[in-house]
Amino acid sequence: MAQDKKQWHPKFLNYMERIIKDPSYRGLPIPKKADGSYAWIVTAQSKTGQQRIDWCIRKARELGLITGYETYPGMYADVMLQIHPTKWKVCQICGKEMSLYYHYPSANFLKSLNRKFGTDFSGCDHISDIWDELIHRGVCEGDIAAFLIHAGSLNLNARTSSKEEIIAALEYACRKGGRKCLGPGAMSNFPDRYDGFHTYNRCCRAAQDKGRSKENLKSYTKDRRAYEYWSDGNIHAANQFMGSRFFHGTSADHIGPISLGFVHDPRYLQPMPGGDNSSKRDRLQTADIERILETERRTGVYPMSWQSKLIWEFIRENYASHPDKVPTLYRDALKQNMADYMFILLTILKKCPENGTSFLVSAFLEPNYDYFRYSYQFNAKGEITARTARHYTARGQYETERYKRIAIEAVYDYSEKNNRNCRNDLNSTELAALSSICSSIESGAPLNENKQLIKDLVETIEERIIRSL
């Protein structure tokens, strides 16, 4: 791939490869240079630039955006956004992935938002992440809804409209209706750039912005952290419950920490002052276990994600006899097991470049997609009292795409974060089994067979950890 004067980020080079190979761009001219790299960047006046323009006009007719040859302002941007396979673009400079929709606060809107809620969000924070973080800080969902509806002059009801409906309406009002609240992650730049968007994203547009969004969103937004730890449970219902009136002025606490393998489910959430929640972190106490067991008896919902089930079953059978081990050995055992599990996922992603990502998504993430098809109502204990099918635009799939994106990114982040004090401890036999699994995945063996191999390996690791307790 071309790498002009600036060093292009490896993630951007991979992004270029994916876009060039995607069938949505079939026929869009991209000649090779003398060194064998692709000419991603051309000028509109060049032969290739003119060919790209002709291609885009034909594509606009194919998509039904125009009927003849007469273009309209913004047509190129409409075409390239509509055909983009993910609607997320990697930054050439820093490798950060950002939405191509209008999902990021403008300067004036950001000032108003931060003043209203006493926050310090940046223009690189996604509006959905901002919503979630405000919920985590104890802001009432109705107040957030009312603020966004007023800012966008939207014809929506703050009490009855969902987060997805409000964000979709505000995004469209800014992209097509002239509102100035939100902007895109990357500006349109067709035909100069092959995918139709500037190579650098919003994150690196200003010289002083090095592409880092607010780290507090990445580290502390509760639904995001559940995605990061590949948690079981009704993850969408849990996100909704956290934004309900039951947590107004408080923080939503997971009775069993998701970083130790517990589920992200509304039945296992409880109100807690924000300061207490922050100080609790991933601690585990006897009182927490008893509250978890009471919740399971009352609801029938299992409290632990599959990858930590055996250790949890051991703990529930032994915690009463050894309460001193709960905050130390038992907690550390769960933490070590999660480190081993994340290492397994990371190894698959690295050693299976062709099939690793798609396999993990199909095996462990897609089974949870069904939760996002519904809206839920709750009582004060997080029990679901009503469930209705959701009706929203195609952009509602953003939630499952975000879920997938965050989960995959988090596998890499987990191993890179400096504050991790728990590394994998797989022995030689387990490492050999993992290597064999990777070969099986990359060879295209049936999904269920490979999924079972991973479950067998995880259980082997759990059993070894249990023997040390």
C-alpha cells in the first residue's frame, strides 16, 4: 500500500486492503503504482479522478439517488456513505476508528453539553458513548433525551422516545437538515480518496489532537466494559435498565464484577453512590456472593459467564466454609481465569488472520444479537416486566456493530494496558492445545467443533486453577 511522506498506521493499511477487496467498490478505478502499491489518493482532475466521478454517477443511478446524469450537492458523499460496508473508518495517522455518520459533537454543542452536565467530553467522543457515560454518572435518561431533542429541534417526546430514535433523528437533522450539533468522524473527500473520505479522521484534524478520545469513556462506561469482557447476560436489557429512573442520581453497580466474569444483566445491577461504585472496582465480598445467590434463586438467571462457570460453582460450594478466601484467593482465581480467556481470544485473532475474527464473532457474540431486537420494562429489582419488539431504522444495527467492534478492540487493549497486573499463565500443554485450535480455525473446520475445542480448553484451565485453591 502507498505510504506517501507520512507513516501510515498499520490499521489504516489493513482498512485500505479491506475496502479495495469489498464488492461494493467493484469497478471503482484504483491503479497500481510502479512499486506495486495502490493509488488510493488521486486528484479530481486526473484521468483516474474523472473515471471515479463517472463511476459514482452510475452508482448513484443504481442506488436510485438520481434518474439521469444531473448530480446534486452532496451526492458523492451520499453514495460513498451508503455503499461503505461498515460505516466506520480508520484514521491514517493514529489508527482510531470513527463513525462516518454525524455522531460527534460540534464545538458549540460541546460547550453547551459540558456546561449543562458538568462534564469534559471532547469532540471525538461518540454521542452514544456520551449518553452512556452520563447515565453512569447518575444523570436521568429523560434529562439527556430532553437536552438532545431541544438541541436538534426534534419532533420527539423525551419521555417515550428511545436513545436510538433520538440519536438517529439528531444525526439525520445534522447531516441533512442543517443542524450544527454533530459532525462526522471523517469528512467527505471524493474522488480524491478511494473510499470517498479524508484519510485522517476527526481525531487528528487539529494538530493538538493526537487522536485520543476521553479515556474515561473507554475505561468506565458500563455497557462498554461489559462488551470488553465478553460478558453473558441480557446485555441490551442491562443497558436499558441502567438508563431508567431507578438509577436517577446514582450509579449502576454490578453485584458481581464483570471483570471477574459475572454477567451483564439487569437482575444483577443495583443502585450505588458513584464514589462507592468507583472504590468497589473488582472486589468480591461474602455479602456480594450471598446477594448473587439470592438473585439467582429469585430470578432463575445464572450469574456467571460461561468462561468462568466451573470456578464459580467451586466458590459457591466453598465460600461459607472459607470466607477469608473470598476477597483474596477466590477473587484472584476469577481474575486469573479472565486473563487466560482474553489471552485465548487474542491468540486466535493474531494467529488466524483469515478466519479468527469472523469465527469469534459467530461463536461468541452473534448469539447475543437477539437481545437487541427488543425494548424492555423493569421493576425496581431489574426484573423484566414487559418486552416489545423494537421499531427503528436500519441504523439501529449500529448497536450490534458497536458491540462487535468494542469486543474485538478490547481483546488487543486488554494485553496492552499498563495497569494489568494479571497475565496469562497457560502451561505448555494448554498452549499446545491453543495452537492446535488456531490451526483448526484457520483451516475452516466447522464452527461448532472449534467452539467446543475452546470450551474444553477453558474448562481445563479452570480445573487447574481450582486445584490451586
